[in-house]
Amino acid sequence: MTVAMETMDKPRYRVEIVIDDEPPNPRDWDNLGTMACWHKSYSLGDKHSFDDPIDLMRELASESATISALIEFVMSGNANGLRFEEHHDEENPSKQAVSLMAYWDFNKEWFEEYTSLLPLDPHDDYLRDRILENMSIGDLRRFAEQDNIIMPLYLLHQDKRTKFFFTTIMDAV
């Protein structure tokens, strides 16, 4: 028998507040979003297959951005660590070509990631993948936020050794 914690009687109905001994998990039936978290000490959020946050941002940006928008973004000079360089094709010098150049921070140098004759094919999935694979997490997030709401998630935890509290900031999508 369930005992009411509080009862409110109205002319046409009665409201009883009771303790639910076996409440269902609302994430199983009313999931508004996905909470993707990475933490070395805790298992938080929903289950996902992303190794790290950049993989998630890459997936969301891939779903949100068209190849034309990605090409435009790189050509505008706004992409961090990516640029296009125009040059003559080595096999046919009368034709113009373009190379997607990516900055490799480890060696502090630019390397050629992709080369194609102009004009660029707006249906070239390989070019799309090369751009997404080499974009910074900030640039990926800019595209991911076009179709997704990405919110910070704060975790306050205490270090047992030092007794200090730390705040970890993660993104919930």
C-alpha cells in the first residue's frame, strides 16, 4: 500500500504526492538530447562510441556542413590550420590545380593533404573527409552548432589527497 506524502483536495480531483519505489529512468523514454562525457575517473553521460570530443564534433559537423560550405570556409582564410594553395598541375601545366594544405603542429610545417584540378567538385566526399579530419575542434564546433545545441557540463569533485575541489568542464550535446 502506497502512503501519500502530501494530499491536495480540489473540487473535482485529488492530488497525492507519493514516493515511487521503482521510478523509471526518463532517459529511457523521454530523451531530449545526448550527454557525451569523457572523464578519466568517472563514467558519466550516455553511452557513445566516440574516443574523444573531437571525434564527436567531427561527426556533428559532418552532419551539419555541406562540402560547399566547408570549401568556402577554408578558402575564406577562417579555418585554423587549413588553407588552399593554387598552382599549375604538374602533369598538365596549362591547367590550374589546388592543394589543401594542413598545418602539422608537431613539425611546425604545412603539408599537402589533397590535390585536385580546378574547379573543385562539390560532391567529392574524399575532399570533405580531408577537410573535416584536419579541422581544429573549435572550427568543427562552429559547424556542429548550426544544427545542434552544445552546452557545457560542470562537474565538481574533490581530490581525496589535497581536499581541494576541482571543476571539470565538458560539453553536453
